[in-house]
Amino acid sequence: MLLEAAEAANVVRVQLERNAAALATLGAKLRLTPPRAVVTCARGSSDHAATYAKYLIEASTGVLTSSAAPSVSSIYESQGDMRGVLFIAISQSGKSPDLLTATENAKQGGALTVALCNSADSPLMQLVDVPVPLHAGPETSVAATKSYIASLSAIAQLVAHWTDDQALLRALPDTPSLLARAWHCDWSAAAETLRGAVNLFVVARGFGLGIAQEAALKLKETCGLHAEAFSAAEVKHGPMALVREEFPVLMFTQRDDTEAGIQELAAEFAARGARVLIAGSEAAGAVTLPTIAAHPVIEPLLRIQSFYRMAETLARSRGLDPDHPPHLNKVTETV
């Protein structure tokens, strides 16, 4: 896990170069014929990347974006009307039967199908109209790291070309060097705070919500922690009642209109006696984790890169092997 996560900067550098022409072509096509909707399809870490895609696509294009439930196709055998829809399947392996069934149904229903996948020769990549390789290389650790970051960068590059966002297009080439710097951010305060934890919340909003989901999953997988991800808005609807003295909360921010609300929430948690860790901002009573500043669309990639190194350290400090989580396999093929 540690070695593969450290490769993310080089992975993104290669990916941005090799996918530029194909994504520029796809972006031009989407501008010429905008989709009436976007549907994403993924599971696990890839579905957390789909959350990032939802926020980025809807905020940048105004096109309604929704996550498909693969079981609707694979179990209930329902065929939706996908005419004029952009269908984006995201997968590390490209082999899961339910994902393939959902993608096949979307294609037959009239969708323009795109795959973001790390396995260039996978069934998924052979099936879709536009295959987009992640270029992450072999990833043997059960916990996906570099392939997740590669999914985020591919989504950012796709949307930048689709919207012809010049600021984001100029910012993307700096991402590899920023990831390299983010890898060396010292999050030992987080590892120390969470070493004896049992439960915690991971909180973010907007572009950062997908990385909160990803961080919570990694804390479950590698550290044996019951971590739950919430939007900074949704956590107030019930779950906030659990936040009491010494309850740990990990919060992610990016420099956009969501930051102020997360700062306020962090200060409220801290005032209740919670042990609040915040990455990307500051708040009264919270421990600030060092981060690297960038374009707000890119900052979530940097936050999760810093988190991955901390999570690996945390797992080992809790006596666990993050490379061999119990009861898990690298490729999960659901029907």
C-alpha cells in the first residue's frame, strides 16, 4: 500500500500526457452535443470517485448526474431509456459482472458509454464507446490508492476539456508535483489521535465528499476502525448526536464556498469536546493537519494522498497489516 500510494504523482503525470488528446476529443464532442444527463456506475473506491464526478460535473456543466444501481440491471433485469445520456463506468479491474451488465444495458439503451479503468484489456474497456485508461500500472494491494487518485485526475481532466475550463486546464499539469509534496505532509498528529479510536466521523462537502467516503473506507479496511463519512450538511441531521467528549472527527476542506461552513462545524464539534482534525483549513479548538494549496478541484487529490500515508502508518501502529486486510480480496466480482 505504501509503495503504490507513493507512485500516484508519476501515475498522474503519465496519465495527463497520454489521455490529453482522447479527452480533448471527447470534451469537444460533449460540448457539441451536450448529454441530457450523466450516469455513473461503480462500486467501492471507484464509487467514491463517482461522487467526485457528480459534484464536479453538476457544478461545472449544470447537467444532472446520478449514480446507477448495478443491481437494477444485473438482478432486476430492468432496461432504462439511456438516449442522450453519458454513462461513465469507473473500475480498477473492469471485470465485475454487474458493472458489465449495467454498462451493456446502458449502451443498448442508447447511452454514450465511457470507461475509466486501470486494466486496458479488461472486458469493460472492450465494451464501451470510449475507453479511458487510468495508467496506474499494477496495483496489488487490496486497498486501492494510486488507482483511486488516477480516477479523480481522469475525471478532472475530462471535465476540464468538456467545459474548456482554462484555469483548470492550466492547473492540471502541476498536479503531479503537488501530489509529490502532499505525500510528505506530516499527519502524525492524526495517527496519534486515531491510534486508540474505535469510531469516528469523516466529514467534507462538495468536491471533497468523495475523499471523505474514500478515507472512511480505508480506515475500515486497513485500520479496523468504524469510520462513517458524512457531508458537513447531512451530519447535522441525526448523526451529530453521537459527537460528544473525545469523539474523533476527521474533516477535509478545499478552498471554495464550502470551506466556511466546515470551519463553523469543526468549531462546534470542538466546543463539544470532540477531538477534531481538519485538513485544508483552521478552526477554533481543532488540530490543523498540514496540506498543499491548489485549484479547489485538485485539492481533494492532494488531501487523500496525504491521508493514505497516514492511514498506512496508523494501521501498523494498531498492530494491523494494511497490505492484507482480513476477509478481503483485491478484485470483488459482484453479480
